[in-house]
Amino acid sequence: MGETELGQKLCGYLKEKKYLVVMDDVWSSEVWSRLQPYFPEEAKEGSKVLITTRNKEIALHATYSEAFIYELRLMNDDESWRLFLKKAFRGTGTTTPTLTTELEELGKKIVTKCKGLPVAIVVLGGLLLTKEKTKQSWEKVLASIEWYLDQGPESCMGILALSYNDLPYYLKSCFIYCGIFPEDSEIDAWQLIKLWLAEGFIQRRGKERLEDIAKDYMHELIHRSLIQVADRRVDGRVKSCRMHDLLRDLAVSEAKDANIFEVHENMDSTFPISIRRLVIHQNLINHDISQCLHNSSSRLRSFVSFSESIMGKKSWGYLQEHIKLLTVLNIEKRVGGHVLPRDIGQLIHLKFLCIKGFGSHVKLPSSIGRLVNLQSLDLDGNYCNIPHSIWKLKKLRHLECCNCKLSSQAQVYKCVNGYLGVEQLTNLQTLALEGGSWLERDGLGKLTQLRSLKLFNLSTLYLKTEFFESIAKLTALESLNLYFWKEHTKKTLVNCLGLVWEKKNVTIDHHNKTLLPGLMPFSHHVYLYELSLDGVLEKLPEQIEFYPPKLLELHLWQCKLTDDPMMILKKLPSLRILVLWLDAYVGEKMVCSSGGFLQLERLQLYKLNELEELIVERGAMSSLKTLEIHYCDKMKKLPHGLLELTNLEKLSLRDSCYESIKEIEEVGGEDWDKLRKIMC
């Protein structure tokens, strides 16, 4: 769809509506000029367009009148001081720290230098958080600020540069590297950590896991306010982060000066020459990057693209022929398919290979087994048949290929070369792959370093006792996801295995095939906080000892449970997120009894096709913040007791509970006031 067609569609959509359109962080007048004609000329009364920008000329261009411009004021002295104290003493256990007269005077001089600019105050506060609270230490920082300000008018950038220069050497490269991501983007923390590892930025500390050290680096950058937390996981760990525009500008500038990486954002300019890391942001329509690769071939170590459709056959060919020292290859937003060159195995220095997308087809050649230094292979949501030679890669730490099947080994190959299996990858910490014959042996149980395991399209053909014994051995797991092959969901796991849950173990019972999973107890999985099961269970184990002792997040999909699961799950002491999807429960009524789910913060019910009623008794779910009920067609009424949940912040309903909503809206009053504040 072209820009004109899309604009006309937008205009038609807005024509009959009262709307609020927000355009955030506009840097060019051209943006408004191109979009403005597609807003309806006669908009409904009350319709608004809100533009945020740092450039007043852009605001004037859009409004033609200063009467419609709201200029954010800088912070006054009191506001600046309070923000500074909040950042400089974060984590000390006090919101109003007691300072000596000398420190207070120095602190206020430092804050004055920031001229009311919040980002400068926050970054300086993060810097002083790491310093001793002494007169000498703070005087040194003040002197450094004054030196930077004497260098020129860009006072804010000088202050930010001071915080960068104060970083220990091992953090400087990590901070700069954050600048490779597009402006204002939300950075996947796990992706960033794997890239840091592949680039060699993480220094070893004894026997500590490199990934854990990298997480410490990230936390230190956060504490110094050089990057910001965008989202957290249920266990409190950072899920994603972002970088303030000015700090990103600083990172890009430092990278260019040190020739660390080059962001090639202007496709009309000459490709950069002789760089170590090349980053592509813009779409290269009708362009080939061969010339760029040619210019950089002798030194290029990393190629990271956030653009679509950039790797044609010519580019792949040039890559494998000339750039032999590549360590990082990251391609995102691919449309269509990828056929990796047959000789990609020549890139023996490659440590990180990521091809992002969803639903595309990627073809990996068998030569991938020669990438002996590969640490991370991520094919995201792409489809692929992975050669069994992947098991040769003993340095592999992260294999994330959720829609990918593993090619089976021919008998002749086994006879000539010996058996290759998953047990070869003893360094593996992340494994996401489709199930298959590779699960037949007990090799999975030898991967004792595994932290995250996701197995898709599991067939009961391979779910022997050895499989469940292997899961029981993986006591370092933090996240476990098991998704079963849909053709087999009419049979429960134990219908094939004859397994029955007992308090201490799982035994074979050929006469009494109780419909319970073949999984063994999780009592020894003390780190397991996230568990997802997709497949017919029909009955949950009642013994609390079955479940991981520190389980925070539980997802149940297509389990066909006939008994109310809430009667058992309410006993899990630490559960914060519960998701029931696609007939996980096939009963008509669920009851959350008093005193249950005291830690639960989010409950999501999706396509429970038989559910008619949810009752929340007084004293249940006292910490619930988010409730989502989507496409539960038979559920006409709001959950009983919903409006008594005092901590509920968000209620999301889709094709559910519409009768109650209509009744409450017609009556109005206090109940409707409560409801409309939390509905979204």
C-alpha cells in the first residue's frame, strides 16, 4: 500500500470520528506537511492533533500561531534539587537524605550547572550515585563539569560526556554499543546481552556465567541513568530498555570517533569506508550492499541490519567470499525467505547469527556445522530445517529456533561418522526447537546448564519415560515451555505412557490410566519461575509439592481441564501471572475463594468457550492489577466481586461480559465511574 492510498484510508477512517492523534518527537517540518492533507477538513468538534518536538520552528509550521504552542518549562531550583537527590541517593533506603552543609552547597552548585534540564540532572545523579559521599569526591565532579562547560556552548552534551568518561573501561564499549539501535526503539535486553557477548565486551569473573556478568553490566548502566528500563519480567529482571535521544547521540558520536561502528542512515550518501561494525537502519530499496561490503571487507567484523530485504544473492556471495573475519551477522525485518550460501561454513569466526522475521523460510546448509565458534543462533519465528550438523557446534550457548525442525541423521552417516546428538552441546543455556527423534535418547538431561527450554510440536511418539526423567534433571531451568503436537491432543500424554501421579514419583500403571501429565515433580527446580504447558492434561496434580517452589508465571493452553483449576492453583504462594488459553478449562464456573491468589497481579482468560461465570470471593486476588477476559463467548456477566478489587488498574474485555457492561452503563453511578476508569 502506497503513501497516498494509506493517507486516504486514514482520512476516511477519521472522517466520522472525534479523534486525538499524537505525533511524538517530530524532527522535520516535512513530516507534518506530508501528513496534514490527509486529516479531514471538517473534523468533528473536539478532534485534536498533538505534536511533540524540540524545534519551535516545526511547531510554528504546524500551527501558524503561537497561541496553540505549549512550551515545556525547565525545572526550577527546587524541582531540580529534589530530582537530583532522588537519583544520587537511589537505593539508600531514604527519600530525604541528610547532607552536611558542605555537601549540600556542592550539590546545589552541581545542579545549577544543569540549568533545569531533567536529562542532565538524572545522568549526573546517576554518576554521583557511584561516588563516595565526601566533599573531595563531589568537588572533583564539579570541577569536571566546569571544565566541560568551558569547552563550548553544548553544556548538556558536556555533562553527559562527563558521565560517560567516568565509566569503568569495561562499561564504555557496552554503553556505546547501545547506539546501534534505531532512535527511540525499545531494545530487547536479552538480544543486547547476546550481542555484547559475541562482540567480546564481557570480561570473565572466575567461574561466573558470562550472561550473568552482562546482566550486571546492564544494571550498572541503568543505575547510572545512561539507559532506562522500558519493561521488566515477572521476576523483576529487565525485559527491554531504551536510550534517551541525547545519550544515543553521544554514543554514536563516541563510536564514530573511536571507529567502533558506523550507522549508515542516509542511503544517498557514500558508503562508509574501512569500518569494523556496520549498522543499517533505512530500507535499501533498489540498492545492493555489495559496494559497502567491498569498502569494508578488510576490517568488517559485525554487520547489523534493521532494514528489510537487503541481502540479495550478490551480497551473500560477496560476504562469504571476502569478509572472512565476520563475528556478528544480524538481519531483522526480513520479508520473504533466506537461502544462506552453501559455503557459509567458511565464516569460521562467526559467533552470532540472527535472522529475524516471522513465517519466512530460511534454508541452512549443512556447512553450518563448520561454524565452530558460533555462540548464538536465532531464527526467531522463521521456518527452517536445521541440519543435524548443528550438534557439532560445541561452543553454542543459545539455540533459538522455535519453528524449526531438526533433520534426522541417515543411518549411513551414523555408521561412518558416529552418532551426533544434543548431548554434545554442554554449554547450551537456551534451547527453543521443535520436538523430534532427537529427543528419543536421554541426551537432553545432560544439558545441565540450560536456563530456558522451549519445545514445540511435541509428539507423544517421542515422549518416553527418558524424556520426563531428562526434564527432572534440568534443575537450573528458569523457564520451561512445552507445546504438544495438535494431532495428538485428543490423547493425553499419559494415555500413551500409562503414567499416574503419585506424591513421590511417577510410576507405570497399565490398568488405571489416570489422566495426568507424565511430568515428574518440580520440587527440585528452585530457579524455575515460568512454566507453560500446551496439551491435554484434564486434571491438575493436587499436591503442592508437584509445582516449582518459586513459580511466578503459569500458562496453560488447551489442557481440557474439567475440574476448576482455581481450587488448586490458589495454593501456589508466589504466583503473579496466570494465563488460561484456548479451552485450558472446559467447565462452566470458576471460583477464586477467599484468601487465594494473594500475590496474583495478572489474570488472563482467552477463549474458554464453556466458561459462563467467574466468582471472586471477598479477600481473594487482593493484589490483582490486570484482568483480561477475551472471547469467552458464554460469559455474559462481569466476574462477581470484580468491583471490590481495590488494586485493579486495567480491565480488558473482548466479546465477553457485554450484558453487564451495558446494564452498569445505563444505571451509571459509582459502579460505572469505577468501571470506566479501568476499562481499556
